[in-house]
Amino acid sequence: MSYEDAWNDPDMRRWVDHVLSDMKPKMEASALVMQIVPSNYGDVKLWVELGASIMMDKPIIAVEVEGRQAPAKLRAIADEVVVLPRGVTPQASSELEAAVRRVTGR
């Protein structure tokens, strides 16, 4: 499929409409963006959300779970990097809450 064909594909148009009508307003209303670092860097949804959060100048918290390390560029731009070697646990919840408080100043 060519680049031009992809943009004319009905599924692509629906996805773009979703990004603009659903994701964008939610992100604009949010105080920050918290991204769990994926095990597969081919996550297009994450790419779009991360790019939008950068362009909207949102504070970014990158969450490394169970050995998934953020790429160096993400670590460089993130306001906080939270490392959760055991995944999301009750103790991890308090670490995430503390990071949110530091980033938002609340």
C-alpha cells in the first residue's frame, strides 16, 4: 500500500478521526501523560500519544516495568522515569502517586 493509499483507506480515516475527536481532547484536559514503556517499540498508538504529549508540552512520566527500559531519548525528555521492577503493585502505586505529585506540584 502506498503512502497516499494509506491516507485514503477508510480504516485509517476512522483512526485519524478518533485521534482528533477522542484522544486529543482527553490529552488537552489532562494534567500529565503517564506512559508504560512497552515491550515492543512498534506501538503506533504510543508513538502518536507521545508525539502529541510533546507537542502539547505535557509533563511526561515514563514507567519502566519488569525490565522494560525506556529508550535514551524518552528518558531524556521525560519529566520523571519511574522504575517498577516487580510491575504495578500496591507499593508501586505509591511510587507513581509520588511521581505525579512531583510533576504536578500537588
